[in-house]
Amino acid sequence: MHLIELRDICKTYHMGEIDVPVLKGISLTVDQGELVALMGASGSGKTTLMNLLGCLDHSTSGQYLLEGEDVSGLTADARALLRNRKIGFVFQTFNLLPRTSALENVIMPLAYTVEEVSDHEGRQRATELLQQVGLGDRLHHDPAQLSGGQQQRVAIARALINRPQILFADEPTGNLDSHTSKEVLEMFQRVNKEKGITIILVTHDAAVAQHAKRVIRISDGLIENDASVPDPAGVAGTPPTAAAGATGGGAG
């Protein structure tokens, strides 16, 4: 059974009396543990497709199976519950609470989970995640005290706190310099390799897409190409040290 299966997915937005078709019949599958880049230019439909896959929106027609369950017709509340249990997001703009420590930013999603997590366990889980992304010595720094690269590391740790099966990263290096971008992309590779989390990178940048094991190109609401990457860029090696996290800054 595929983790994700889309069958002839269409999405049309209604703007007054005008219908604007954005997705025009998307069919694809993604298996557990894949590292996939969803690539396309602005206006191609890739963000709309990510929103559907991430249960932030629903399709106009077609079928979306997640672990064999048809989620196409779920209510907004049911989709929110599903996201909380199975899905994490990392965005270009980090979306960290400004006057809140790195540790508290990572803990925050636990307040909305159906899983019973004690305060002690939540702090321990968040601390371990921040250590894994190289920020063990930045637990009590707020975002203004962190570089762009460090803020994105906090955002990645926050996305992992609920132990999702799928992680969506929407232009995750868009506000970072090239060196820090490479570090962040290699971190996604490590998370994929070591935790077995399915990761979908949404990007317009071919250099970012080359860090994935598979690239799905979308154009004008249709899949243009779907191919494996024989030799992904980056090295999924040892975790970064706290020092690397401290120097790997990128300004937005």
C-alpha cells in the first residue's frame, strides 16, 4: 500500500463568475520513506498540490488516499486532526513566535495534539530535537538572537515534535544564503535517512530539487515529468555540531 495515492485530482477556484482550474488531473503515488521534490515555476500548481497533500485544502474532484484511507471528503476539522497526527510543515518564512525561546517554539505544537504528552516529556523531546539539529546551546535564545539558518533549524525541530510520518518543506531555503541552504538541505536528507520520515520539498529551484531522490515536475496543473535522481546532491552524514549551527547563519 502506498503512503500517498492521488487519483485524477482536480482543483478549481471560483472567482466570482470565473472558474480558474489550477490542477487538471493529477495522479501519483508516494511511498513511505521517500524524499521527493515537487518542482515547478510560480503559478504551476505546486503550492496548491502541496496544500492538498498536506490536508490544508481539499480537491474539487478526484480521490486522495493517505495510508489507504480516502481523505478527499474530510471536513476541515477532520483534516486538522489528521495534520496534527501525521503531517509536519516547514516554511520559507520560519513562522517562529518572536519573543519565545527556541525550546518553547519547538514545544508549542504539543499544545494542540490529541496525544497526552507531559510537560517534562515535551521539554525532553524538544531538547533532543534541537540537539539533533545542532542547536543544543541555543535552547533559550529567541529568534532575534538566531541567524536565518538557525531559525530554520528551529522550525525543522518544531515540525518534527509530533513525530509526523510526512514532512512538507515549502521553499525551505528561500531566505537563506547558498552555504546555509546546503546545510539545511543536508539536514532534511539526514532526517529522511535516520528517522524514515517521508519528505516532500516544494521548490522552483533545480539546485534544491537535486537534493531529493525523486523529482516530480509540475507545469500548468499537470505532471510534466516524474523521475528518480541517480545521485542526489549533498551528503547525509553525521549530524551538525552546535558550533556548526552557530556559524551556519543565513540572512533573509
